[in-house]
Amino acid sequence: MAGGGTGGHVIPGLAVARELRAAGHDVFFVGTSRGMEAKLVPAEGFQLQLIEIGGLNRVGLLQKLSTLMRLPLTTAGCLGMAAGAAAVFSMGGYAAGPPVMAGLVRRRPVVIMEPNAAPGFTNRVIGRWVSRALISFPETAKYFPAGRTEITGLPVRDEFFKLPEKRRGDMLNVLITGGSQGSRTLNQAARGSWPLLRASGLPVRIVHQAGRTGFEELRDAFAQSGLDGEVVPFITDMPAAFAAADLVICRAGAGAVSELAAAGKPSVLVPFPFAADDHQTRNAEAMQRGGAARMVRDAEFTGERMAAIVRELSDTPGALEQMGSAARQFARPGAARRAAEILQEVARG
């Protein structure tokens, strides 16, 4: 299992690894000591073999040169790992490069999961040689050889798929989340929207996951806004928060859009502009084309814009319901199980 750095690279891989372990297979991960894999993988009872490698995309010149010099040696060090593997699974990211290349050199089948509308750097480079590419959006297939892609989606917790369709009441429930660390753009825009929403007379309840940085100031300001709801640093039970929401305002990472699809929630997506290869913009565009979301660029997302979109969607009969139904068209249950089945198929040749 190759891929690390962020939770977005590690957590889906763990979901696939659990399916493989349940089927009686031995699974081990390859990653770095500074990525999220160093914490998450051992906690799940899987072996983590460490390598030393850095990034190539959106890094400084010195970092890029250091990585390029280290890459051949690290890849050579992975050859022994690949020799004992029946197949290699990759979620992408800089930590995936050496073990995936070692797998290709050893002629081991490589299966990659690319959850973004536009592949990341590692998956673009090795895409032509993979045995199978598991994707979330139809338009992603053009980056890989014909006949080697399958739309599986990204592994998402079953709780999101099990959420019942919510009927909107008199109160519009809006969930705002910039991820576990929060988002300065979303926090500032939300704060700017409060007096406008209050003045509009729209019955609205706001639940806002703001992150821990600057949380107290935002919480205190919200308490003075006169609006119903709460500002919290972190939401432990996100499926429950989704269940209560009529509209979700968030970033457009692969995990976020996959959860929106599984839950069938209409959304306003504000892509993080510095994401690698601008993949969040491609994700948001795909969701918007499908009628599941409205996309607003980070630089344009102000309090006035947020308040205007919320009022428009609330005042347009059937708009939120149509977007929620469109979001479910992107939902792919059983992604981890299907990925495990494909890995077993290619390993058997």
C-alpha cells in the first residue's frame, strides 16, 4: 500500500487494507516518518516500512533537487519490498512514487485510486503503466489507457450513505466546514454574512466548524450576531452534522465531495486555491456541471456572496432538493470492497 503525507492519502488506503486483511491477505504500507501514515497505519495494526523522500510539486528549488537526487536510491531500496508483493496499491502523493516505480520495475501489477477529477502528479507520471485506475469522475478516464479505468469512487464511511433524505422545515440549516484545521476564507466570509442574513429575515441556523485557530473570537462574535446556531472548533460526529444540514458550505477536496455525494447534500464549494495541481477546482467544477453544487472561487467568496447564494438557494423552490438528488448521482458505495476485489484479480493475473 503506497501513498502518504495527508489523511486524504492514508485513510482510503486503510479502508482497502482492512478489506484485504478480512479476505486473509497480508498487507503492508510504505511511507515516511513525518506523514500521517506514521500515526494512522500502526494504530490500525498494519506494518509500515519507512522510506526517505520529499515532494516535487509546489516545493522550492532546493527541495526539488534534494528529492530528485534521493529518488533513484529510495526507489532501489523499495525493490526488495516490491519483490515480495503480489500487487501494489497507490493513493498517490509524493510517498507513493518510489514504491510504485519499484513495483513497475519488478513487473508487479499496480492499481491506483485517483479520487480527484484531475490526477495528481504521481498518478499522472505513472498512469500509462498501471494495471487499473480506480476513479471517481468520468472525465478522469482520459488521463489513463483505454479499458483500464473503473468508476469506484473513494471509500466513504457507511454512515454517510445511510443518511435518510432530509425534508427542509421552516428553518434553513447551514453547515460550514473548512476541514479539521478550518479555513480563514470561510471563517471571514461567514462572519461577514451574519448581519446580512439577520437583516434579510431568513430563518437560518448555522453550524460552523471553524478550526482551533481564532475559534474563540469567531465564537464570541457569532454569539452577538442574533442568529441561531453555534461555532465550534471541531465536529466529532460529521455524519450527524450532515444529517441535520439542508446546505453544506465547504472546500472541495476529494474526501469532502465524496461525503457530499454519499449523503446527497447540496453544497457551495470554495476550492482551496493552493491545492496541488489545483485539483479542488477541478472537483468543484465537476460537481457544478452535474448540478450538485455551486462553485465560488476563494478570492470571490465574501460575506456578501455567501449571504446572496444562501438566500437565492433558499428562495428558489426545489433548488436544494434538485442539487441533493444530483449529488447522489456521484455516490459510489462499496469503493473499498471493490478496490480490494480488483487488487486480488490483478494479483492472480
